[in-house]
Amino acid sequence: MKHLLVLLLFFMLACTTQETPIDQVLQNGQWIDLSYDFSDETIYWPTAETFKFDTVFAGFTDSGFYYTAYQYCAAEHGGTHLDAPIHFAEGKKTIDQLSISQLVGPAAVIDVSDKALDDRDYQVSAADFQAWEKTHGKLPDGSIVLLRTGSGKFWPDRETYMGTAELGPAAVAKLHFPGLAPDAATWLVENRKIKALGLDTPSIDYGQSTLFESHQILFKENIPGFENVANLEKLPETGAFIIALPMKIKDGSGGPLRIVAFLP
């Protein structure tokens, strides 16, 4: 799986002839956008500044041509975004230090939506991964694990998605949404070799976490996280290929993420 991207590109090129150009090869598959757009509806952590979008100019210039330009301001961690390992692990990789090869790979989608929609404090367990493996086999080395909790159905309703619509430090204690259990994070790093982990909630750790242990466990191993991933219900449990490219902020602990899936 280490060189799966190279193999995928080789396959596309090998299939490309004068009769079948590469764009037609890509059209035979399906692209799925796993990113929410950024707007005044974008959900951020209760203590973070929200997305701001201002007009610099929009309209016709004095010279007669049409022109638009805008400026935006945003916290690193909000909307569909990447958490770099440095976010919770001293001395580990910043967002600009992550290689592209670590941000692309085959998806393993773990569907716990039945449990997580019934229990908004649900934590994905090692048993959930083991149940997935009974059906699909061992998690492939170099895979990108995506946890489908069903929370995407609530976006962008902050109260149902996060457990509270309140903002500020006092709101953090009122957060309720699913996440990855610390013992499951430990099981992953000790028994499997994954590239990254993402999910359809605001945080890798569940809403009531105070120590963010799953972040710490993964990030100490330089395994980044993708949060607020969209449209996971559109992906099969296996067979998708993920491309997750964040804004390349030098020394950043995270940033906006454009993540897509390709289904051959």
C-alpha cells in the first residue's frame, strides 16, 4: 500500500491510449467531495474565532472591466480541517512538514453510526475495528482510517452537531459528540500502520474529553487527524482512494483541508 498512489497513477496512464485519454479514465470513476465550504455557518470550537469574509472590491473598475477580490480570516481548527501532530505532541510534525504521500491512500471506513447516533458520547473502540476486520480483513498498511458516526447529518446545526450552540470557555463542558476512545487509539498505533485518521465530528476525542488523549496517542506517532469530514455516508467501507491536501501553513498546528475521495 506504500506506493498505492504511484500504482494508481501508473494504472491510469497505462489505461490511457489515443482512444481513451486520461480524463476519460478519471470520468469512469466518481469523485466525492469530503469538505464543507467555509462561510459564516462554518462550525468552530466554542473558544475559536469564526470564519470572517470581507469584500475588498466587487464590481466594475474605472477602466470598465469586472473585478472581485476578498479577504478572509480564520482559526486553524474549524470547518473541515487537518490537525498536525504538533497540535498535541511536542516536537512532532507541523502541517507543512507532512509529506503528500502521508496524506493520500486507500480509505478504510469504519461505520459506527448506529451506535453513535443513539449515544452522542459514543467512543469508537478497538472492538469496532476488529469487527470491521472480520468482514474486510486486516486494516491495510498505509490506509487512511475514516470513522463514520453519522454526525454529518446535523451539519451546520451547531447545537445538534456539537451538543451546544453556546460560545466561549464555559461552552466546552457542554460539548457532546462521538470520538475515538484512547484505548482504541493505542490499539491502532501498537497493532496497525495507518497514515492518518479522520471523522465526521469536531474532534478526534469525544466531546466530553478533557485530556484529549486520543489526539496525544496518535500525534506522538506523527499520525495527523482530519476533523469535520463531510459526506462519509457516500463512501463504501473499502475501495475509495483519499487525497487530503491542507493549506500549507509554515509551522502551523493545523489548517483548512480540501479532502476528496476517488471511487474507481
